Amino acid sequence: MDAEPNDRKIGKLCEYASRNPLRIPKITSNLEQRCFKDLRNENFECVKAVLCIYRKLLSSCKEQMPLFASCLLGIIRALLEQTRQDEMRILGCNALVCFMGEHYHISMDFDSEHMPYALFLFKDRQGNSETES
């Protein structure tokens, strides 16, 4: 799959999600499972497509963010833990920045205490690879 993600389909999915917020947990759970499967199979174009969907969800479903934040944080953590794939770690960093940007603007009632761990894990691995060089 070398084609770019279909913006029209992503837009329709996000529009559906914003109109049907009770469906968001199921949608994002399926996206999370798909992303993990594609990471295992090294199908990185599909992983990028899933992140495009989440980026659009972050901007179009801000009020429903607590419904999908835990799935997105799980994906971000998995991406940051990809030690052999720098591109996936960079995607994880970019997704984290997008998430934190939206999180900063919205008051949320969910617990994101495991994100500092992911950041320190990423920093630690970066430091270890620099000292090994």
C-alpha cells in the first residue's frame, strides 16, 4: 500500500464519529488493533494511515477526546518503543506532539500518568544509542 491515505474517507469516518460519539470507543479500538497488527507485520504505510485518522479525530472530535485518548496513547507508546524503526519512533513523537497540543487546549478528566514514562523511555534509548556510537 504505497498510496496516500484517502482524505475523503478519513473525513467521512471522522464526521461519522463526531455525530455518533458512542461509537468512538469501538472505532478507535479497531484502529488500535489494526495499528498493532501492522506494526508487527512491518506494514508501516497502514500505520501512517491510522495516525492520519487519529490526527483528524484530534481536530474534529475535540469534545470526545476522552473517548479515544487511551487508545491513541497506547499507539504512541508502541511507536516510541520501536527501537529498530526510527521512522516509527518519529511518527510516535509527532503524534505525541499533536496529542499534547490538543490536550493543552482542552480540560480532560482522564489519567495520562504513563506518558512521562514513555517520554523518559524514549530519551533513555536515545541517550544509550548515542553513547554506543
